[in-house]
Amino acid sequence: MSGMGVILKCLFVWMFTTAGIFSLSAGELHATVKVQSDLVQGTSKQLFASLEEALRTFINGRRWSDLSADSYEKIDCMFTLLITEVVSNGMFRGELYVQSRRPVRDDARETPMLNIRDKHLEFGYTAYQPLLFDPHFVQDNLTATVAFYVYLILGLAGDADAPLGGTPFFREMEQIAASVQPFGWRGWEMDRNSRSRSVTAISFNEGFGEEFRKMWYRYHALGLDLLSANASVGMENIASSVLPLLLLHEEHPGSVLIPMFGDAKLDELISLLSTGSVITKREAYQTLRKIYPARGTVLEKLR
């Protein structure tokens, strides 16, 4: 490396580190970020270490909304990027795992909010490259995809705290999905039968998703958050989430919202309902078996 290259590298590292010191407390998220590259050989591990730090700063250090710092509690989440293939010099394929959780009010527990595996991510990255993003001028797939899931995390959190409270964030997802269409990147297809990012954005913004989002609010704010103060009403509101899921399944059987709920919430929902009456458990079992026929093992807890 030339003398000038060394100087620029050191300068970037200093800027990157100090930016982390002064900005990581500014964002809405408290994200754990991991880049796993054990499946690929022949690429500098330093590049992936640089990518991990760049992602961590990008997610945690950026302000993703206009909310004041006093009006929200940082959201715990995890982004795990699994590198599966080196396509060419500086180009990679991988899978992105995104999880988030939310504290239950007046309780020591946390509830899972998102548990998603995105298997279609191809991106370019050069060591020590800062990650920049403008939703109205998308330039690369990596930041577009990560930003998309940041807004999904924020949208789900907003809907859990207020009826349709996540709307601004779901609109941002829709903006990103529209902006990336000219590039033809995998994972953004508009095929309604897919579970693509674009279809996910549509699902939250179109009318048929509204009942799901209202159910999400009842489940969290009027259900989980109420359990310690009024267990019977809280459980009633949690149990009432089953019917909107069934209606969504009947009217839009291919909706991405159904597996998204199942992947994040089904285990918790069944665990809660298993403490209910025999009638409640039987009705829930019969309904959920229609919606999630492949999840028989976990559903058996209701029998």
C-alpha cells in the first residue's frame, strides 16, 4: 500500500471510530451486528471486520426518524449477515437474519417482534468503505436492504405502542422498494406470491394489512402490557388476535404477514394461551391449525 493509501486508511479509521463515539447514542436502535464469513475462503477477514463495524455504525449511529430522544426507548435488535459466496472481487452473496424484541410494560420479560431470514442478498463492499443511504437516491443494495429492515423494526414497534403508529416507517419501506426497482436486484421482486421485501412493504401499506396492524396493537399494548395489571382482560385481548389471523388467511392466504407473525410470535402466543381454559385452548388450537398446518408440534401444547 502506498504512503498516501496508509494515511487515508488511518484517517478513515479515526473518523469511523470517533463517529461511533459521538453518534451511537443518537439513533433509535441498540443493534448487535455480526458478519459471519466462515463459509468463504480467500478473502481478507479484515474486510469483513470492516464491514461489520460499518454496519454497526450505520444502524446504531443514524437517526431514522424525527422523534426526539426523550420520546422513545432504544429498540434491542440483532442483524446477522452470513456471507455465503464471493461472486467476484468486492461482490458477495449472503443471507441476512434480523431479529428485534420489545420490553413488556411492568414486567421483566421481553417479547419477540421480528424474526426473519432474508436469503436473497447480493452486494458490493470495499474495505473501510462508509455506508451511506438516501431513500430517495438509492445507490447500493446493502444499505437499501438494511434500511428496509430498520424501518420494519421501527414500524412494528410503532404499531405495538399506538394504533397504526408505525405508518411513517412502513411508508419509508415502500419508498425504498419503489426506488430499487430499476436495478433488478434479487429480493425486491413485485411478485405477489413471493415473500420479497417489496411485497412485504405493500402488505403493511395496503388496506388488507390494516386489521393485522390493529391486531398487533391489541396483542401488545392491550394484551401483554396489561397482563400484570389485569390478567383476564390482557389474556382476552391476546386470545382475540387469533381471529384476525384466520380472516387474513382466508382472504389473503399467501400474505407475508401470516408467516411473519408465526416466525416471531407463534411460540409465545401458544405459551400464553396454554394457560387458559380448556375451551379457549381448544378453540385456539382448531383455528391456528388452519393457519399454520406445518406447526403441529408447537400447536400440540394447546391440546
